[in-house]
Amino acid sequence: KWRIVFPNNGRQQKDWKQASTFYSGNRMQTTKYTWFTFLPHNLFEQLHRLGNLYFFFLVVLNWFPQVEVFHREITMLPLIVVLLTGMIKDAIEDYRKHQFDKTINFSKTRVYDK
């Protein structure tokens, strides 16, 4: 979709009202997560990586006593470390995006009109 920007100066009032129904705000947002969706969305993304899925499969496999090779906690340790490291990295990256979005959204602009 193309975004149409109309100056609100009275001449294009009808076009501005029509376009403002489609675009309620002029805010920019590049972040992936919110406070509520961070944990499930991040786990979903990280478990789509083949290496993380392999470690998860080993953890699940070790919960069955017939095929248990190591202790359950020892098998979970690499997966937890990798997932926590990825979560911390994604959280810092998303926080920086949020801060940048905030500076862009509250920056002053100049409007040129004839």
C-alpha cells in the first residue's frame, strides 16, 4: 500500500478526512515484540532454528527413562543457555529499536506550503 500524506491546511480537507480513516496515526513502529508477546513470540522464533530444535528434541528424549543418557538437568542446560542468550540479544535489539522509533516519532518536522 502507498501512504498518502495531505497537509491539514483547509484546502484538501475532504481528501484528508478520507485518508485519515485509513491511517489513524503517523507513528512509526519497527519493533517486533510487546511486553506481553515477547516470551511466546521469541520462543516460537527460536525453536524454528534447526540447532535449537535439535537440543529441544534431546531434552524431550531424555525425559523417557528407557533412553535417558544423561541427567535431565544436564541435557536442559545447553538449551537454556542458548535460548536465554538469544532472548537477551533480541530484547536488547528490540529495546534499541523502540528508543529509535521514539526519537523519530517525536522529532520536529517542517511543513512547506505555498
